[in-house]
Amino acid sequence: MGREAASAFGRWFVLESFPVKAELVAVCDLQQKLLDWFKQVPTVKLLTKDHAELLRSPEVDVVYVAVPHNLHEKMYLDVLNAGKDLLAEKPFGIDLQAAHTISDAIKRSGRFVRCSSEFPFLPGPQRVLQTVQSGKLGHILEIHSGFWHASDLDPNKPINWKRQVKTCGEIGVMGDLGMHAVHVPFRLGWKPLRVYAQLQKIYTQRPDGKGGMAPADTWDNAMLHTEVKIANQEVPLRLEMKRLAPGETNTWFIEVLGTDGGVRYSTKEPKTIWLFERGKEQIWQRIDLGHQVPFRTITGGIFETGFPDCFLQMWAAYAAERAGQLGNRFGCVTPEEAVQSHELFAAALESNAHKKVVAL
């Protein structure tokens, strides 16, 4: 993700009439091979394996931290204590306690902090937001939001830090993928009142890369059945986070159904938005989307968007909001939303452990 950030800053000039200039000036990584990769970025002046050295640099204003979850709390606090602003990776700490500690430190520091979540900056999710906010859906009947992977279907895939509680956290796949599922619902004001969780551990061990096997003790799949209050009515919101979803390479999706209309989007069909209309005949219509992004770029409106584009848009949203120039455009995950996600995931753990509905 650090290299993706470098790519975004390298393409910063494609943003049209943008109020902020951003460039990558310093990089910290423990792997020499990755540090060497950043040598080709002409703006980089400091390459180090010591994050304290990076934080001492007077040329660094903002720090992006993409590390395993067990390192979030210490490194985020180090950034804040160094007087730097922060774009934090999700889930904003290994657990709820860490998220609260980070949030409290942000309030004391007064620094500008947001959390990473890229996919809502694609044209499809932006159209979903506009459609819901238009009020044309009538009474909301149900919402379904999620993020699916399929790579862990292979039992011979070697273990990594995301499959171990000590580094990923007890929340497992919810920490890895959960922010993707909750960002848009939370931003629309849909906060779960209660949750019933179904969590699955499918493969409990994986190859350790050294000829043996290592425990894989995190949750592989999570389905959270919740209710949210919309217009004084309780509405079902189903959230799904799966590492074992057959046929899904990297699928973000959301569907909102109402009495008068509906909207459906999935990155499986990245150019397509589906809109439902209730008339004399009930119609689902398919619309092709172009490059309609929150922050205008040189790219023509008929062209397609991809992950580098939404990653750039996320960074543009961060920079614009930091400069007080976001306006009414969609912004990055706030610390409050990150803490709320952890509250949901902690309740989900309790729900699954006791097979009961847990109030939030």
C-alpha cells in the first residue's frame, strides 16, 4: 500500500484545479528490497528502516502508516507525538481498546487524522450515495453491504500476519475487510442498533513456508445481521466480510432497496450501476458509468476507473479536508467512524461466542 501511495502522489498533477500540492518525501520500511524500489521516486529525500528518523524530518507534514494491526497503536501514537498529521490504515488498532486509545490521543494532539477506505471513491459507490440521499427510494426496506475475497480457498496458501490473532487481532477478517463494508452505511448515518454475528474458521492451519504448519486462528468469514434506524423505522442491514467467497477475486458491493426504488453496485461489474424503479411495471435498469469521480481529473468522462484512481481520490479527499476544502464531497473515514466499527466488531465477537443478539 505504500507503493500505491507513491503512485498516487506521482500522478497528483492529474487532479484539476486542486488546492493542495502533495509529494512523497520520506519512506520507512524494514525490507531493503522495498526501500530500493522507492529510489526511483525523484521527490524522495529520506529512506530509512527507523520510523523515528522519518518522524524527526521537518519536511514531513503527513504520515501514512500501513503496518500489521498489532503495530497500529504504537506507531499512530508516535506519529501524533511527533506533531504530524496521519492517514491511518484500517482497522485503526488491533481491538476496541486500542482504537479508543488512538482516538483519545488524537483529541489531545489536535492533529488531523483520517482512516483509509478506497472503494467508495469509485463512481459506482458515489452514485449509490447520491441515489440514497435523493430520497427517491421511498421507505428503505433493506441494505446489504460487503467485501469478498476468494484467495484463502487454497489450503496451501502460506500463513501470513493477517491469519494470526497475535498480529491481526481476534476480530480477524472483520479487521481486515470490515471498514470496506461499513464506510458507506456509517456515512449515511446508518449505525447498527444490535448485531447477530455468524463467524467461521474454515482452515485452522496453513503452511509456514519452512516445511511445517502454523496455526491460522483468525476468523475467515463474517456475516453480521444488524438493524439500523431510518426515518424512525428499524431496517435490516446485512454486512459480509469473507476471505473464502468462491469466485470472488476482490469484490466490494452494496445494495439498498426501498419501496419506490433501489440501487445496486458491485466492483465485479465496475462500470455498471443498477437502478430499480417502481412504476406501472417494475424495472431494473443498467447504466454504464464513466470517470465521474469526486475530484475532477484530466481523464475524460467516458473512460473507466480502476483501483489507482480511487486510491488517488481517497488521498485527494484527505488533502482537501485537511486544507478545509472538502466542501460537500465524500470524505475519508473519521476516527469516530473507525471506533464505531470496532464497537460493532467487538459486539460481533460477543454475539458469536454466546450465539445471541448483542445491543450496541
